[in-house]
Amino acid sequence: MNSDVSYLKLYMTEHTPFAGFTRSVDEARYVVVGIPYDRTSTYRSGSRFAPSKIREASANVETYSLRFGVDIENVPIFDAGDLNVVGDISETLRRIQLIVKEIYTRSKVSIILGGEHTITYGSLQGFDGDVGVVDFDAHLDLRDEYMGCRVSHATHMRRLAERFGPDRIVQVGTRAVSKEELE
């Protein structure tokens, strides 16, 4: 990352913060990033509204967990807002990669609010080496291409397997697959 450029400032739009938290990025350990993206959705679009709906719901959640004895108000969280997505999937994925990598280089943890599955690929593109993925999904999303597109909600896990190796991925909850994904 060019030290003169903050992609968090360049590519993000401020939003009502998650659970009303107003810490600065420097004070935070966790950085919330909304990615309102659903361009490759094929059955139902609308997941682009999820980041704002999750934030809206977070304002109505009690912050103390009896089970864990933790008050989330004491967790150092900064909400960076929403990524400015564009029509070009490659550019949107590049922006996601730059944002997540910047957060990581600041020794912070990204909390991504999506959007559809393709953003998972963008979120992990900036990492090298020892990466593991636990994927909770009803579908494998291991197609080589779907509807003429090699990077989509139906192919993102295949792209991750190609990048990191299939042994770095655990998939949980799969109930439907295509024949191609089993080959």
C-alpha cells in the first residue's frame, strides 16, 4: 500500500455506524466494512441492501451477552462505512482487496457485511500463504464458470481453491450441488 493513500478514505462512503459505535480506526481492533454488492446474483437480487439492514438492526440489539459475560460496547469496533462498488466486477474486487489488505496491514480484523458471495473472493485475494476458509453455504459454488462468468456467486469457492488449495477450505451445510462441482 502506498503510505500516502488510505483506501478506507478513497473508496468508502460513511454510513450510520454499526450498533452506533463511533470509535476511530486507530482506536479499533475490528473494522466493519459494508460491501453492497449483488451484481452476479441470479435468483434474487437484493443482498446489496444487507449492509444497511444489518446496521439498522444492530441499533436494536442489546449489547451485553450473558453467555460470554461481554458487553459489545467495550469491543473496539470502527465502522468504515460502505465500499463504493462499481459496475466492473474486476474493479470492485480490486477495491475490496485493497480495503481488506489495508485493514490487515494496520493489524486490525475486517468484519465484512455483504452482499453476495463474490465478495468473499475479493476479501481473500489480498492474502498470501497460510489462509483457511470455513464456508457456511447450501451450495458448493465450485463451478468453473456460471452463465459465461468465471468470477461470480457460483464460482467464488473454486477461485479460492485454485488460489489457496482445496485442502484450505472446509464447507459446511451443503445440500445442493451440480454434477460439474463433483468432478
